[in-house]
Amino acid sequence: MLKVLITCVCLLGSTYGVMAHATSVVFLNPGLSNETYWVSYSQFMQAAAKDLGLDLRVRYAERDSHTTLVQAREELQGRERPDYLVLVNEQYVAPQILRIAQGSGVKLLVVNNALTADQMQLLGSRTGIDLIGSLVADDEQAGYLMLKDMLRQHGRVAPGESLDLLAFSGIKTTPVALLREQGMHRALAEHPEVRLRQVVYGEWSRERAFEQATQLFKRYPQTALVWSANDQMALGAMQAFQDSGRVPGKDALFSAINSSPEILQARLDGRLSSLVAGHFTVGGWAMVLIHDDANGVDIGAHGGRDRQEALFQLIDAAQARRLLGPMPTVNFRALSALGKPESYRYPFSMRLLLH
């Protein structure tokens, strides 16, 4: 009986040990704690972490880069440090966080906004920094897809005629905003019939874009196309357009990025003509990479350490309806490279959610 009891205690102890030593991850979320995009992003991360047996904690900076740096210092210089820290190079804060991380023993993964070439050069050899890699979506392609899709839907323009375009970008110091703009300009280069009347920086804000759009639609009454780098700015611009007595989707075509319920509904209603989504999944896929790194997998051997994934895709009405339902379940464990051949490549894609 005593032998059985000792065996049970040992088994319980070993089980507790496994639980107590679950790989710990902290995500420094740069967004607002009530912001649809960043909340859904964190939820997808949590679903992945749970499936993969990771202990994930999310901290919101409420769109304040100073708060991000304070949080980074607490996590990287505190007594109980996580095994991994996931960060976003929002407003170019990554180099400062990497410097704070020197000698901390914490592994770092950058998501969404990777380090720029200049930042990489300034960091040099990264002595004492354990940066396991970066994972970003192809934001340039997203900007390109939106404008191309709107033009496809608009149809041909008569010789000698032109189309007026307005663009709402995000924050100038956010790499993804600049990349999405670059994609828009690539599409513009292919369509000389489109006149870009003005690019404004709506700072990802619905209210700011509404104020800007109210003035812009008066200044450019012939606007036919409205390009927005996220959903909130598109919703603000559409409201301003409606308030001017015109109908979004009919009197002008609107586009957006993201998959909030409100923008998905606008896509279903036809007010939004072109929708691109997919990058809210980045954090979830990052959990797969962390799980594998923690289990001794060389993630660089399965597609590189600095990864740009083609996660964005155009969302049609049927897919919008699918995304409006419960969050699709994903078997994150099945995506792991653990035990897979060297030829295996992580199949990160929106298709995993829209099957």
C-alpha cells in the first residue's frame, strides 16, 4: 500500500512539474484592450497557446509606445521572467526592447512589424540578444490587392477619362502602414487612369478618418474610389460619405483591411466593395514557432527565421459570412514541425480557417 502511495505521489509530482514548467510567453500587444482587431488577434493566440500547451499572458499598451517600453522592462528585468517575449515593432519600438533584453535570457520573437533594414544594421551582431526570428504578413500585397479589386469591380474607364482616388493610411511611424501604401502605389503604376487626389493619415482611427473624410469629400466631389488601410478608417470614411447624401458601394467604391464584425457586415451589405483579411492570425502561427523552438526544433530549417507569409486574401461574401460565425477551430499541433522531415514547410494560411 505504501509503495502504491509513493508511486502515486511521484506521478503527481511529475505531472505537477510538467504543468509548472509549461513554456511561458508574454505578448506585448500594442493595441487597445477594447479594439476589435487586437482583441481578436489575442484570442487567436490564446486558442493556439492552449492547444500547444503554452502559458500565454497578453499585456495591452493601449496604443501608447511608452507603455510598451515600461511593460518590456518589467518583463525582461523583473524577477519572474517569461521564457519568450513576443513584440510588435509598432512605432519602431523594437530596437529599444531588444536593448533592454540584452542578457535577460528571454527569447524574443517579432511579429506584424519586422525590424527595418536600418534597425538591423544599428543593432549589429545582437550580442546577448536571443532573437529567434520574425513573422509578418505581406502588407504590401494587401495594399495592392485592395486597389486592384476595386478597379476590377469598377470596370473600364472611357479613353480620356479618369477616376479620383482618396487614401486613408495609418500612422506614419508604423511599417505596415507604409508597406500597404507601397502596395497601393504599385497598383497605381499599373493604372494611369486613376488619379490619387490625396493620402491622409487617419492613425487607424474611425473618428479621425470621419473628420478627414468629411472635408475631403467636399474638396473632391468626384471621388470614385476610397482606399483604407484598416477597417475603422473605412467605416469612418463611409459614414462621412453617407452623411454627404451619397451611397457607399454605389456612388463610390470602398475598400478595407481586417475582419471585425462591422466591416464583415458592410462587405455582406455591399457598402464595402473590397475586403482583405488574414493578418489577425499572425500571433497564432507565432505560437506554433515558439512551441517548436521550445521543443528543440530548428525553425529556421523549415522556411527561415525571418518569415513573411502570404496571409492576406480577398474576402468574398460567403467567406465574410463564415468569419461572422464562431471562430473556426484550428489544429495547431498538427502544424508543428516536431517529428516532421526537413522538407516540411509551415502551411500558415487563412485557408485553414475558411475550409
